[in-house]
Amino acid sequence: MTATAPITQDVLTLPRKPSEGPVNLIGLSRSALVETLIEHGLAEKKAKMRSNQIWQWIYQKGVRSFDQMTNLSKDYRAELASQFVLAVPEVVNKKVSTDGTRKYLMRIAGGHEVETVYIPEVDRGTLCISSQVGCTLTCSFCHTGTQRLVRNLTAAEIIGQVMVARDDLGEWPAAERTRNSETRLLSNIVLMGMGEPLYNFDNVRDAMKIAMDPEGICLSRRRITLSTSGVVPEIAKTAEQIGCLLAVSFHATTDDVRDTLVPINRKWNIETLLAELRAYPKLSNSERITFEYVMIKGVNDSDADARRLIQLIRGIPAKINLIPFNEWPGSPYERSDWKRIEAFSEIIFKAGYASPIRRPRGEDIMAACGQLKSASEKIRKSRVKPDKPASADAQPLR
Ligand code: SAH
Ligand code: SF4
């Protein structure tokens, strides 16, 4: 960006450098890190070695200052510090739920805020991370969907959420004890926070590659789940370029209902989406796809819905995650009764699919699915209301 370019230019692009100033080494892919060191004067061979050392300091030991990189000469450390920064999001607020869930409000460049949630469970610890500030989509049951897209997160801001959570959990360095997934506090990542990850594909991919790198955070690709509302053209790329597990926000069994709940359905309908999903497990070598299904009273929770769902997904290795609808201030729907959710689950289970009911976590701190939205922004005026479906072009879908 030149000095004269308008600041608004990078609102919808994917800035590596959200502002002018020193390059942030965090979030660069391995090859980009080498290139950056070469651009700043190192010979190629040396740059490879140095980048390996720097990489390990950042992602294995969790250091945030060049001065701590003690296997580099003092002079080189000073040189690095004069040219680069190691920047991650800043935690401006942390709330801990009575069930142990932690919700972080993180500030990123430009003064924007995103939310990240850590969910401890008996056999795992899952970090739910955000990929965008707001969302372009307007799913009518989702709190984030009431917020306009402000911008995509950079790869540094995406992997930075993982690093900052590890800071808070005291899980550096990534030593032998923490290498074993079972004993890690942060053992899984789900891209189920704010935003549609497949509308920020390159940055999500670069960040997840860093999370998987064996010489760093070293999470297995099977412990990373990307959730999409159904951005069909990007699904195969997810298998090919990331290889993580896939979850799909399905939520309805007819196009009529899905058009209202997940308006991207007007662009890629159920049939188109399912055709694409059939190829995913083979492409990514993963066992099965998770179908997320939010249970909303009187909208999508009948026995007929459960049976249609089974028909639709026939042949796809799948698990159906039933998510009791989480209310948020002004939300237009109600959660299905518990008995209804259980009956729905039973029908699916009897057809041979796992159908766990997701226990709402962190509700007291508004950290449950679909409740995330930074407090600083205003509710959008043009809401999609269930009784007044917006026309397909009311909100441009990309
Ligand atoms: N944009 C992506 C990922 C973020 S949403 C997607 O839509 O898949 C993460 C999950 O939470 C999605 O399955 C979403 O449908 C669900 N969700 C959103 N609002 C919810 C609510 N109010 N109650 C329960 N689940 C909700
Ligand atoms: Fe965006 Fe996902 Fe919420 Fe839909 S459910 S508005 S795609 S974050």
C-alpha cells in the first residue's frame, strides 16, 4: 500500500500488514518467513537456518521478544528487533464461566474486536476461534449474523488467538508433555467462532498450517474442524489444502426452511451442497463429516425433519451434532423442548448415525454457539426476520 492510498482500501482485503510499519513475523508461512528474511538482507542458506530457529522460538517455545532467542547472536537479535515485530491480538477482557469455559475478547489492528472461547472437557480442551470480524452472511438464528463484516482476520490474528489462549493456559513451551494430545489443555481447534472461514480461505489455511506444523504447536489435522455454512466452491480446496475435518451448518431439511435460516442456501442449495460433501471424506482422508443442526422450536425440529435428514445424507459418512438453539438478546426463535430434541436424536441414532446433543457451554458469559458478537458494535437494522424473509439479493452473497 502506498502512503497516499486511502485507509479504507484494506477493509475487505487481507492485509499481511494491517498498517504501515514493521513486518509481523507471526502468521507468515514457513516459505514466506524465509523470503522475508532474504528480502531483509540474509543470504538464502542462512535465511533457511535462521527461519527454522525463529520458527521454533515463536511456535514451540512461545516467546514474543527477539531478545529471548538466545541461540541467535546478540547483534542479529537487535537487527531483527529493529526490522520486525511479533504481534498477536491483545486480550482486553476475559470471562470465566461457572463451567470452566473461558471467553476472551481480543483486540486486533484497527481497534476491532473478536471473541475466542476455550471449552475444557474431560478428554480434550477445545478452542473455538474466529476468522472474521462480523460475517457477510445473515443466518437468522446467529448473533454474529446481525453484525456486518468489518474485515477478514489476518493469518497472524487467527493463529494469534491460539497462541494467546496458550499464554493464558500456561501451555508453553510445547514440550514433550504437551505434545501428547490427550494431556494437552488445548488439544483441539474448531473454526466455529465469528465469521465464515471459507470466505477468508488463504488466511485460515496459512494459520492452520502453522497450527499443524510438527516443529511448533503440532496439532493433528484431525483435531482441527472447520465449520462452514456451505460455501460450495471452497469445500474441495479445504480438503486439498488444509486436510482438516469439516463441519457443515446444515440446520434444515428443505430448501424453503434453509433459505431462511442459512440464506447462502439461495446460492448453493441443499442438493448442490450435498453433492460436494459426498466427495469430501475421500479427498481429505477424514472419516466423516459433522452435520451441525440447531434445534429451533417449531421450525426444523419435527420427526419428519429427522427422517428427511437421514434420507438426505444417506451414503455420506456423517455424525449429526444437535445444537439446542442458544438465545441472544432480540433473537427471533426459541429453543426446542428437551423431549423434542431427544426424540429427534433417537430417530437419527436408530438410523445408524451418531447424534450427540451438544451441551450448551458458557451460556452465563454468552460464550455458547452463535452468541458471539463483540459488544462494541451496533445491531444491524436490516435483520432477516423469520416472519419476513429477506429477498435473496437483500444482502449480497459472494
Ligand atoms: N460461519 C461458520 C462458522 C461459525 S458458526 C458456520 O456457520 O458454520 C458456528 C456454529 O454455531 C454453526 O453451526 C452455527 O450454525 C451455530 N450457531 C450459530 N448461532 C447459533 C445459535 N444461536 N444457537 C446455536 N447454534 C448456533
Ligand atoms: Fe456467519 Fe456462521 Fe453466523 Fe451464518 S452461522 S451468520 S455463516 S457466523
